[in-house]
Amino acid sequence: MVTRTRVREAIRSLPDPRLILVVAPAGYGKTRAVAQMGTGTSIAWLTVDDGDNDPVQLLTYLAAALERVTRINPDVFAAISTKGTSMRTAIGRLLAALEDSPAPILLVLDDAHLITDRTCLDALSEFIGHLPAPHQVALVARQSPDLPVHGWRARGEVLEIGPAELAMDERESAALIQVHGIPLSTESIGGIVARTEGWPALTLLAAIAAA
């Protein structure tokens, strides 16, 4: 695995943000970069799909992902699935469970752009907006989800990582090319990075073509 130096530097620029928003087109290595964020942190990972545009299902999966790294009382799952229980109440119980977690948790929602249902987005906003410190949420997406990011941004609670931070420099590109066993000179790699602007997927394709 190639160490994503630029991403780590971006993370250090804003310590303990409530939300880490990683948005870039396919092929920028978003998922791999986020997987390297969890030094000293427990990572709860949820990869969403189109079928998760149901608030009960989404919150259940969120709770299940968190349960892999901390204790979640069964009453939380019951509150989520019980008809008549408001989403705010269910989210409140889930957040309360996180307050007892012995270690910081990074909850990652991969492919978050696939969440488009308004009720699900509102539930996600409620969860992020009341997330107790030092826990964090990372949203990995191809487009920014329709969430009230501007408010969190105004309070300095958002770290935004885009193509500029995800682009590979020459050292990272050389490591990527070496991992795939492609024999290229330093000069050739520098030329490829200049042409591809560090886009990882395109860099790899260009290296294969050059070889």
C-alpha cells in the first residue's frame, strides 16, 4: 500500500474535525487514503449502496458498523427498528452509546454520494451535528452529499479533501508504479506525473503504456 503523504498532511492541518469530507472522481484512491487515517483510532466502516436509502436500514447499518469497535446496547437497535420511535430519538440513543466508548472512533461511510433520500440525509445530518468529541465521521464520495456542510465549515469543524490533496506526487507515484512491478526511470515517472497531474488511476495507466 502506498502511503498518502498529502492526505496525512491535510489531516494534520485541522486537528479533530467533526467531519472529514473526501470528495473526488473515481480513481483517486479515496478509500485507500481514508483507510490510512486511523492511527490511534478505531475505524468503523460502512460501504453504502442505493438500497440504503431507507432511514431505518441506514441507521441499523450505522449501529452495526459501530458495534464492531465499541459496545452498542441492544436497546439502540430496538429503538431504531420500532415503529413510532422518532428518528431523532433513535439517533440520540446511538449517540449516547458513543459517549461511553473508551477510544476515539472514526466512522467511515464509503460511497456516501449514493445516499440521496432526504430523510436519510436529515438523519445523517442529525448524527454528525451532535456527534460527541473526539469521535469523527468521514464521508467518502464522488460528489458532496446534500448536507449542511456550510454550517460545520463556518465553525471550523470540517476537513475537506479533494483531488488536489489526493493527487500523488512523484514519490508516491514512484511507489505506486513500483508496487505494480513496472520498470520506469525517475525521469519517465516525473513526466507521467506532470501529464496526469497525479491522478492515481491515470498515472498507473500511463505507466503501463510507457512500459
